[in-house]
Amino acid sequence: MTRILLLGGTSEASALARALAERGDDAIFSYAGRTGTPVAQPLPTRVGGFGGVAGLVEYLRAEAITHVVDATHPFAAGMSANAVAACDRAEVALAALERPEWRAGKGDDWTRVRDIVGAVAALPDSGARVFLAIGKQHVDAFTAKPGNFYLLRLVDPPETPLPFPDCAIEIARGPFDVASDEALMEAHGITHIVAKNSGGTGAEAKLTAARALALPVVMIDRPATPARRVLNSVGAVLDWLGHGADRGV
Ligand SMILES: NC(=O)c1ccc[n+]([C@@H]2O[C@H](COP(=O)([O-])OP(=O)(O)OC[C@H]3O[C@@H](n4cnc5c(N)ncnc54)[C@H](OP(=O)(O)O)[C@@H]3O)[C@@H](O)[C@H]2O)c1
């Protein structure tokens, strides 16, 4: 009997959830609980952390999970590492649904950095108007350069004021389109964009808009994840699940 735990939080996870529901597969969808208004899923859904590797092992056993699909965001490195360790310990099959990275093309002006600290260092010390397209986590690091203006785009309004003297908030949920992203950047006089190399189509519009407006992008590379089986499409995951998916990387 196949029973799937789908670790979500991305549009690809939602697409996979729809496909599993259509097939009538026995699956549970899991959200971290970061947003107050998560997208409703056509699968039984649980919300909140498992309590580290030990908590996840316990959950996998209690729910008799046979397969885990990690469709979390490429920057959710903690959850992904926990999934590898817990599936190994509980002897549960694991695959990651991972979207390919974005690559700079003709007309792009990217500075690639390893992490948030590198992104802060890559910005001018003051006078820049920065579209901080990285969600709400880690924005505090940019207080090291308070002389810049920061535009944040968030799913939920922040519970506490942003820690910048000069900033603006756009409340919106992707997917985003190029025309709206161009208009947003022009309206705020943006001079720099900071982005995570998430890949996928839902958040790609800002990069196309940056190219059109000849704006520089500070691109944060993905964090490393332990070795695991990686599949690049919903169809590949369905095939894997449908063919007595084995363990291993
Ligand atoms: N990081 C981003 O840029 C980003 C962007 C868009 C969406 N997201 C989504 O937001 C969620 C949190 O991302 P993050 O970067 O904070 O992750 P993270 O740092 O890797 O995870 C921190 C902890 O949150 C819990 N967690 C994360 N994803 C979970 C899930 N799908 N179900 C249950 N618990 C989960 C786990 O808690 P326990 O240790 O207690 O199990 C995990 O150890 C993920 O679902 C991710 O797909 C993240």
C-alpha cells in the first residue's frame, strides 16, 4: 500500500497535489505554516513543523508513510536535509521535485552571490533603490545598509514594522507577470534587484522585467542539500510513484 507525504509550499507541490488527487492516491499534504492564508489543497492537509528529524521519523511511522516527495522551495534547506535523514532512518522512499535553476542570458546583468551576507555586500552602501524579492525571512541582514530604499513583496502584511528607515511593502502572491513587475519597479524607481535562484516560472517575471529595464540583479545561489533522488517534473514523480519507487539517490 502506497501512502505519500508531500512536503509543500511551492506551486509545483500544488500541481503535484492536484495530480495525486485526480489519480485517487493516498497522500497527505504538509505546510510549514509560514503564511496565514495557505493555498487550499485537494488532499488531506497538515500544517506545522514535525519537530526536527526525530519528529519526522515518528510522524512517518505513525502515519505509515511509504513515500515522501519533497516539493519544498529550493531555499528550504533545513526541511530538505531533515527529510533525507528521516527517510533514511525510517526506511521510507524519498524523491525531491526540484525545478531547474535560472541561468543568466543575453542582456542580463547578474552578480551571483553565495548567500544573504554576499547579497548585502554586493549592494551599494547607500542611495540604491532595492527590490528585495526574497520574501520576509533574512531581510534584517539588509539593515547593515540603512542608506538604501527597500521594496519588499510579501504574501501577508508584516506583524511588526520593517526595520528600514526608507521602505515600501507590496502585498501580493505569485505567479507574477512581466508587465506588472516592470510597472512595480518603475513606480518605485528601482535600481537593483535582489533575488534567490528559485527557478520555475512563478517568480521569473522580475528577471525578465529587470532585463527589459537594464537593471542589475544580485542573484543568491541555492543552498546545498544532501544527496537525494531529484526529479524535475510532476510527471516524473508520478512515474516514480507508479513503478514501485525504490529508495536511494
Ligand atoms: N525559503 C524560501 O525562500 C521559501 C520560498 C517560498 C516558499 N517557501 C516554503 O515555506 C516553507 C518554509 O520554508 P523555510 O525556508 O522556512 O524552510 P526551512 O528553513 O527549510 O524549514 C524550517 C523548518 O520549518 C518546518 N518546515 C519547512 N517546510 C515544511 C513543510 N512543508 N511541512 C512541515 N514543516 C515544514 C520544519 O520544521 P521541523 O524541523 O519542526 O519539522 C523545518 O525544519 C517551506 O514549505 C517552503 O517550501 C520557502
